[in-house]
Amino acid sequence: MGSTFMFSVRIWQRPLKAFFQQGPHFCTTNTAMCKSQLPLPERFLTPHGRNQSKANSAHAGAKRSAFRHRDEGLRDDAMTGRGKTSSVRQAPALPKSVFAAGTAKRTAEMLRRKSAFLSRDEDEGNVEESRGLSARGAGRVQPPERPLSAAEWKQLRESAGNPPHFDLQIMSAVFNSGLQLDVAKSLLTFVAMETGTLSYKLLLRYLMLCVSGGHHDEVFDTYDIMRGSFPSLDTGASSLFIKSFSQTARWREAVGILQELNKVFSPSVHNYRDVIVAALRHGDAATAWALYDELIEKGLTPSEDTWDALFQGVRNVAGGGGGESQPEGQQEKLLGILHYMRNNQVYPQHALADSVKSWLESLAGQKWTGSWTSASPKGLCDCCGSELESIQLTVEEYGQLRDSVMTDIIQGRDVFNKTTPEELERFKLFVRKRPPFDVVVDGLNVANIHKDKSKLSETLLAVVSELELQGLTILVLGRRHMLRPSRSWDRRDMELLRQKAHCFFTENISEDDPFLLYATLHSGHHCRFVSRDLMRDHKACLPDGAVRRLFFKWQRGHQLVVDGNVAAGRRVRFLSIPSYDTIVQTSADSWHLPYDDTEDRSTYEVPQRWLCLTRKR
């Protein structure tokens, strides 16, 4: 069915003509009939008069309406050390770490299995949600399986009780059900002939249907209609047009739409991706890199497929040849991407890492070889044997992190919502009067490892006793209620605890973490801390991305987490702390890329697999 089913004319500027010669199920008219039956005033799909409010209302809701569809990609487009601490008893180095990719998901699944009531609550919530969705969708009109005539559409609407927004419901249902485009076209015919206008919302839904189905000719016609009818396009429509135009020979028009969008809103990384990929596909590397530089200047993080297209596209532009045939400056630009990943702690997916590998191996005369590998517990590459960078911060990095934590977390604007100035000063004096600590224990957090509330003090004592066996100077942070004898806090346990460690008990309303961070950082580079808390909120308080990355690096090198349960008569063990940093690394003749080979990695976790790239001289 031709793409000019209705767009051979500009329906908002002049009367419908030969509107839909679409077959027996459509209303077949000629120009004279359209003029006599449906004279369209000048306001037809224009921002004047009554339709101005309609256009504005549609504009306001267009972005929200663009979100409700099944294709996630389309939704995005429409939305637009000191030695003695090393003796701490730890589990074997490689298999377990609270920061290892997939740990969070595996832990959550284990807890769900152990906690049947959580699963039951979740199931009940899902049932209630499904009931709510069913109730909300009960009155929805089911779309027809074939195109309808105007009379049949009217009959369908009346049989459904003339619901409001009938046209929008049907268009969304057509999109979600994957019906043929002809059904949507017949709906537009009906709406245009009955009301003399097509709303922004309806056209946007139709546009989504066209883009998702790859109906580019219809997208072009819809673009002409919406540009001529409305004073501007929202980010949802602009993103959809960019996506579709980028897939065709008219891709350069997508560059223009992107720049127009840039005058009002900041385009998304997906908008840039679509046009960059299109430019590379058509051999215009200069435009692709110009847009990439613009993206970086805006402070946006490029998407994986943008980087993948650049690494693959450069080889394609060069005709598949080696480095000597690549355009000038391309190698430096691509190496700059790897440095960006390093500086921003980005972990490429396996597919992108493979593109990096293929590109480096294709460089003529450079003899790069890539291998998929892992790191040993001692921080050596299992492939080439080179030593990976240490997880420990340099003196300069440690000083920068300590000063920032003191300023932005310990003395931040909201710190006294968690303690009082007097208590904080009392704690600082307490710390200064004692020797540097080797380990700081978050007492309440550690005690609650045990689910039996009658064993809290026993659990905490067991952990502190294990650390004492290592000859470490220990600080235990707790709260005053822990000193009151109770079922949870045994008096004898707490007395033994105070004999084995320095103890500071804050007010019951105070938060422990700022005190823990202060004592650990004040004690020096060697000091570690014991807690299950991953400190994500505190890291977020740091205003600078570079300092946040230093915090995460320091945390991974200093946080001890108890491995498993604490049981009477058994030694306490801690999850491993790696000796090496998980970050993109390079030397004169090597690159080491930690790549993400799992969908289970949380943002605070790091990959366990590496790509080793070495060059022979």
C-alpha cells in the first residue's frame, strides 16, 4: 500500500483530495467530494483558534504518550598499606568479593529463597498490579484485524460506548498488537474526515508505529505534515525522526533535526548515536567525529553502540585495510576513547571489547595480539604475566580523597541531621588522643549479620576477637543502647568487647558512617573498616566524578566484609580484597581492558574478565 495514502496533500493547509484510494474498506473520494463533504477551514491542523489549545495540549502530553510502547529502544528515542593489616584472615582471593560482578543479584536471590514471606509479598504485589492493570484496561477497545471504512469505525466506537480518546486508544492498541499499518491508516482517514483535524498525540502514536516497523516513506510524509502543522516538535517526535531518517539515504536531514533540537533541548546520547552511526555507514567519518566531540563537550557519556560503530566504522571507511590506510588522526581518536573509559571507570561489554581487539589487530605493522583472560590473585595478567595497577591510592590521591570526604561528607551541609556539633567534636578528640587504628568496625552493622537478635553482641564479639588475634588496633563504633543489658546485648559480651578494642558509642539517633569514614581516613592509608554498608549515599555526596572514583577505589581496597555467617567455635573469615585495580590500563606495549561479560553487574560492582592486548616489537 502506497505511502501516499493521505500525505500526497498537506491536509492541514488545504482540503482533502483523492484522500484514501485504499481499497474496498476505505472511504474512496475525489477532490470535489472532499471539498463538498468536508470543507476544511484554515485552522485545520494549525496552531490557530480552537486548535491552538489542542496543539498545545497535545504538545504537553506528547512526550508522555511516546513512552508507552513495547520497544525499549524506541521508548528511549521518544523520551528523550601497612604490612600487618595484610594478615587479616580473608577468604581465598578470587572467588568472592562484595564488589564482584553478579554478587548483588546472587545475594538477593539467596535471600529471597531464605525469606519466604518476601517472595509471598512480592507475588501478592504482582497479583495486585496485574489486577490494577486489568481494571484500567477493562474498558479499552480492541483494535480490528483489518482496515475499516469510516462507517465501520463509527459503529465500532459506538458499540464501545463512545469512549473518550477513542482514536488514541486504538492507535496505541494497533502499535502494541503489531497489526498492519493499513489499520492505522484507515483510522487516520476516519478521524480526519469526521473532525477535520489530526491531533499531535495521534500523529505521534502513528509515527511510533511507522518507525518501529521501518516504514520510512510514511515517516517522511508524517514529518512533512507535523513540520507544516505545528510550530515545533517535542523531543519525542524529534528523536523518532532522527532514528528513522538516520536509517535511510536522507540521513543528513537527521543531522539538521539534531541541530534544531540542540537549540532548545540537549539531545540524548541515543540521538547522537543514530546520526553518528549513519555518518559512518555512509563514509562520512568527519561528521561522525564532529558529532562525537560535541557529545563529549556536553558531558554526556556515549553509548556502547556509538563506540562500537566508531571502532568498526573506521575500518570500514578505510576499506578494511590496516592503520596506514586510515584517515589521519583516527588512531589517536580511537585511543582517546580507551583513555576516556579509563578516566571515567567505564567497563565495555564483550562486543565492544571485541571491536577494540579487532581494530588494534588490524593496524598495519604494529603486531597487536588480543586474548581473553583473567587476573591472578596476586594481580598478574594470566595471559602476558604483567602486573596490573595496584588498588592502593597514591599519597596524592589519598590526600585528595581524605580532604574531600572531610569537607563534603563529614562536614557536609546535612551532617548535623545525623549528629550534633558537640558529638562530632567529642569524637574527633577521642580519635586524636589514641594511636592510629588498624581497623574500624561498624558495630551495629556487623552485629546484625546474625538474624537471631539474641546473638547480636555475641556476633560482634566474635568478629572483634578474630581481629584481635591478628594483633590489630581496633576501634568499634556503636550506639548507646548497646550498653544497656538486654536480650540482644549481653553485659559480659560488651565488657569483653571493651577490653579487646577501643569503643565509641554515639547517640542512638546518630548515624555511624560519617564517624567510621573519619576514623578510617584519619588513621592513615593502612587502616581498613568492617561493614556491609556499600556507602553509595556517601559516595554520591562527593561533587566531583574523579573524587567519587577515588572513593570507590579506596573502598574496594579497604572494606572488609564478613564471609558468611558467624558461628560459635568457628573462625571468622572476610571476603577477599583484590590487590589490583579494575580499570582500563595501558603501557607502551599493552592494553588491559576489564570487560563486562554478565548482565548481573550492579553499578558498584566490577567485572572479573579481562582483554589482554600486547604488541610485539
